[in-house]
Amino acid sequence: MLRLASALVIVAQLVVIALYLRPAGNSAIVFTFVGTPLLAAGVLLAIVWVLRIFGRIRRAKVDPGNRSGAAPRVAP
Amino acid sequence: MNADDLGPLFVRPADPHYLWILGVAIAAGSIAFALVGLVRGRTSLAAAAVGLIALPAFSYVIGGLFMMEESKRVSFCGSCHQPMAPLVAALATDTESLSSIHWQRGAVDHVDACYQWGAAAAKRAGMTHMLHTITGAYEFPLQKKGAFDVKSCLGCHAETEAFRKVEDHQDRDLQVAMLSGEVGCTGDCHPAAHPESALNGVGPAQPGGR
């Protein structure tokens, strides 16, 4: 998921750089109708990835199974 | 006549924009972060939040502003698709249409002459043009859609003596008809906005402006 998000973001950023270097109608159309959806998909995937990792870290902190013999402890 | 051949007095003063430098820097930073994620397949939460979410989104905000600014240019209008290019090319070559008369007399700005009235409406129209370009949903010859925008003329002419002295302009019935959109300036009393030959979408993009 992270790799896909990264790839989408890279392509979207290349599109916006193309707009900066050659501001014309064609590059504006690609920016609006190709780059923006790609970026939205990439950012959305990145957000999902971040939330999943964040949730995994939180669960690991309260899971007694991760600490041999230790009592359950809730992270502050 | 080329302005460069005439001397520095005839060259438009430079008005550079540096927004693109900021935009490229942000986009490059974002690509660097994303490359790490792409190659390694893992990254820190902070790096992902900054490099894959915050920076790319900010880069597109800057890109949107840049596009808004650039799309004011006449050359931008003629750069994109076949229908618009002849209209822009005619500005410098035609001698009878209202647009070219204004253009050649310097009565309108040579950089952003097309849409200097009503920025929001112009952008909305521009988006519609983009959609029409992609879908091919337009027909030749191009036709004016809706009532003629008299305000675009009045913005400059309403307060000039020459305009006020014209007897027809003082006719109250005509004034009401014009303001209601019933009667327009072009095509009725004054020449058409663009030459008919430019409404058929032929010829390469040769912008008359920058």
C-alpha cells in the first residue's frame, strides 16, 4: 500500500512539475483531470497506511501478549 | 513589427512570477520522500505524513494558484486546443473585429486580455472549455453562448466622453435593452467580436501575446 501511494504521489508531482515548466492548456488539463485524481488516490492511500500503522502501534502498547509475563499496561 | 527590433522603450517591462520556484521545490521534496517509500517499502509515520500527505497536497494548492494565474494569459488560451487558436491568432492579423481593433490599438492588456473581467466566471468558463476539449463536445462554427456581456464594454467605455456623446447610447429604451441582455454591442451596431474565419477551428496555435 505504501509503495502504491508513493508511486501515485510521484506521478502526480511529475504532472505538477510539467505544469510549472510548460504552463499551457494541455498541461493544465492533465493537471486538473489526471494529476489531481492521482494525487487524491495517493494521499488517501497514504492516510490509510498511516492510520493502520498508528493503530497497530497503539494496539501493541496495550497488548499483554507482547510482553512475556507482564501485566497488561495501558499507554498513557 | 518586432518590439525587440525597435528598442527597449517598446519592450513590455518584465513582470516575473516566482511562485513556480516554490512549487517545484515542494514537489521535488515530496518526490524525494515518496521515492524512499517506493524503494524501501517502509518509512516512518512522520515521513509519510509529511512527504506523502502534507507536501503533495500543498504542492497542488500552489500548482492550482499557479495555473489560475497563468490561465489569464492570452497565449495560454491559444496554446491548448484547435478551436481557440485561430481566435488568438486573429488578434494580431485581423483588422475589422472588435477584439483585434482593441488589441492592435493597445486598448486591452496584451497579456491577460481575454478574461480580465469577472475572474471567477472566467475560471468557471475555462473549466467548461477544458471539459468540452476532452469530450469533443463542441461544434463549428463556434457561437456565442448566452447574452452578450455589455458590462465588459462599459467597464472602460461608460465614463468616456466619446461614448457618452453618441446619440444612440443616450436612448433610454436602448439602454434598458442593452442592460437586460436583449441587445448586445457586437454584431448589432458594432462589428463582431471575432472574425468569422476564426470560428471554424483551423490553423495552428499562434498566440498574439506572450
